[in-house]
Amino acid sequence: MSHKKKESCLKIIPLGGLEQIGMNMTAFEYEDSIIVVDCGLAFPESDMYGIDLVVPDITYLLNNIDKVKAFFITHGHEDHIGAIPYVIREINVPIYSTKLTDALIENKLIEHDLDKKVRRKVVSFGQSINCGCFRVEFIKTNHSIQDAAAFAIYTPVGTIVHTGDFKVDYTPVYGDPIDLQRFGEIGKKGVLAVMCDSTNAENPGFTQSEKSVGKVLDSIFTEHTKSRIIVATFASNVDRVQQIINTAYNHGRKVAVEGRSMVTFIRIASELGYLTVPEHTLVELDQIKNFPDEKTVLITTGSQGESMAALSRIAFNTHKKISIKPGDLVVFSSHPIPGNEKSVTRIINELYSKGAEVIFQDTHVSGHACREDIKLIYSLVRPKYCIPVHGEYKHLVAHSQICRELGWDKDDIFIMKSGDVLELTPNSARINGHVQVGNIFIDGLGIGDVGNIVLRDRQHLAEDGIIIVVLTMEKGTGQVLAGPDMVSRGFVYVRESESLMDEATAILNKAVDECVDKNIRDWGKIKTAIREALSEFVWKKTKRRPLILPIIMEV
């Protein structure tokens, strides 16, 4: 038996979240135990037409379902909890998380009518959970959402520290600073590997404290005593919302909240005591018009330029209750997430054109560690191996350069891809093999029924449109009774392209006649002939490739 133990290794398998921001999910496997850290979703890229959300492919977990013991969640952001309602239906194991994270997960499960079916346990910082052959300790960190945790995962081959998304904040708005002492204690006992947040690995220096935003807000409020103030921020950043409410209260202003996620977060955070609202400060959105503009503040979602979010609707005059007036001040208390810059700029332009003043500098600090904070964690924990996680490839590379600066050998730093299997023993680490990973698309109520082929058709339709060719043939004789008729959408404006459509019809007639002459009865062959003839003609004339859909009816 002892011989068997020697050979066993710990496998770390990221199922998502590497080379991208979002969809974080990592499996830790040792013999017959698997625990999973995080279960996040990603938002669709601009070329994923009609897709609402993207969740990780969990084939590997389903194939090893008897080994899967539990989910451990670092914090309550969508890219760490968003896939839970979709994954938990197929892998119903307990979920361990901190108090606020648990409340947000519960809210998600209620929406999907799964709250009664799932076992959840709230874990406090410093507490450890035994699970299979693992023990997982929750360590207090700071982030742009409260109750974020790092994990020390004690395994038979050594300790793995997973930082989760973190920053080092010595003066957080609520609660305690990051438990650096505990990181140091764990480091002293020896750590096999660290999986550390790479989001800000390119940025020099230290990440500023969340409190610094409060000072900036205060000076903005002091300078704009005559304006109505609208502040857009992330719903999940409860500390930011707290600071906006505090500043409004200190300046004698009433606060209204707009945006579904913002209302939900504020309700949950207040109930749990993470958010303290002075009496008579919050008013309903309908009530805000009863107060003079210079006495009001509106906190809203949509700081990322999302077209359906409150701020976008307010800016473009499609909001039922709020519209922009000249003299309004709009504060973006966030940075555009990479890829959202265009949408944010569009809203800023719209706000300016309606006479509002817009502030988008210095009113945000990141929730992720910059280079010096990352160095601090490595200096405290001193792992044998470094595994940069959470970030696009360039972030992971920047992170590995930090490790090199700190003296790690490049052979001890692992830049992994989602699906890679990292095998660890007390004295070795190597990437050995790859498991199935990928994107599962969620469109409306459909989970995974839109695959790459459907998506390719949608891209095709979006780029070049569609032409439908309808043909009626007589059963038995194969004579053409009606058609071929053409209908097009998103290809050309038919009324102005009659000659093109006439030529196309002539080409079609010719192709169909040829089939009839050759006595071809096979629909597949007729459709192919139609498709080829029309496609070649359209490409010659327009350099476009619409989707061509022949439909044959038999009477």
C-alpha cells in the first residue's frame, strides 16, 4: 500500500479562467477526491450573436462525478459564481463560501428554483473544511466585493495557496484588512505552489485603498453643490456604494438607487450588515423628484456601457423615470473592462451632448493586486512553484516575469492553458496531458443547444444575409410546377436591385432546367446545384456570400 501512495500525485486542472477574464473554475484531484474552486461564467464576445452567457464545459467533472466532493467559492462576482445554477443541476455537491458570497449564490439559486435542492455552508475566515483527502482553510483578503477569500488547500503532497481575486488594502471601508500574518505563517510551514491573481500584473506599484475613492468623491460633491449627481458603479462593489451613500449623507443629499442588480445587492448587503444606510437617506426612485436637484444623488448600474443597463437608458432617453438635464453631473466610478471602451465612450458622448458634465478620472481603484502587492504575497508564502492564474495570456506572462525578478527559476513557473493537467508531487511538477474544456453557450432557456455551427450560421447571416429559394415539384414526374422564387433578407435592398435579382432568377431557372433535363430526382443534388450556381453568381456580382437556403416542396 505504501508503494501506491508514493506514486500518487495531485492534479490541478483549470477548466476555465485562463487566457481570459471570466469563467473561473479549477479542479484539484488526488486519487479518488476532487474539489472544485469557483464556478464562474463569461459574458459573450461581440461575435457571439444572441448568446446571453458562456459557462465552462464540465465534461471532465461529469466523467469523474463519483470523485467530486464539493465546490469552494472565493467570492461573489459573476465570473466566480455565475455558472453555479447551470453546473449544480448536473453535479449536486455542497457549496462552501463566506457569508456574503453565500447570500449571492442563494439569490441565484432562488431565481432558478434550485435553492431547496442544494446544500450550502457558510464558512468564516480562519475556519477549515475537511473534504475527501483535502482540507481547505479560508483566509481573509480584500477585493472590490466584500467577504473575498483566499484558500490554503492542504493536500497529501503539500499545501497549495490560491489567492482568489485579491488586493492588499490596509484601510478597507468595511471589516478587516487582508490577513497577511496568516499568509506568512502558512509560508513558514512550507508551501508547494501558489496560484495567484494576475489581472493587474502589468501595473507597477501598489493598488490604492478603496478609502481613497471616498476622498475624491467628497471633493467632487463639495465642488458641485448646484448639480444633481448621478454615480455609475458596479453593483457588487458594496464598499463603493457605502462611500457614495456616506458622502451624500454628509452633504445633505437624498439617495435613490436604479438598476436591478444594484437594488438586489443593496438589499442583500444591508440585511447582512455589510452596508449601513443612515436613516431617511435612501428614497424610492419615484420620490426623488420631490427633492431639489442639488439635494439628490442617483446610484446606478451601467458603468460598463451595457445597452440595457440603467445608465444607458437614462443617457438615450429611454428610461421611464429619469432623463438627463443640462447641469447634471455624471460620475463613472469604474474603469471600462477591456473590450467595453467603445460602449462607455458612446454613453459619455451622449451625456455630454445633453449638457451634462462627466467625470471618469480618479473615481475608481482596482480590486486586483498590482506588481508590488503580488511580490508581497510571494515574499510571505515563498512557494516552490508559481502558477499565475486569472488573466489573459499577456497578464500571465507579466506575472511570470515578476516571479523571475523575485528569483524563481523559469522551470518552476507554470503558465497553463485551460484544460492542462499539472501533476504535482512533493518534489516535482509537470504539465502532463489535457482534458476537454470549452465554452457552453446559454441562449434564452437553451443550455448548450447553440454550438459552434449555429454560431457560425449566425455570423454568416449577420455578415452577408440570407437568400431563400423556393421550388415546387410534382411528385413522381419531377416537373417544376412553380418557382424557383427567391426571397432575401439582409443581402440587398430588393427594390433597388431588381436587375440583379432578375439575373439571379435567370441563373436559377437555368440550373433547375439542367437538373430536369438530366432527369435528376434527388433533392440533395438539386439543392446543391441551386446553391452552387447562385453562390457563384452572387459572389461575382457583389463579392458577398449570403447563406443560401433552397426549399423544395412536393405536390
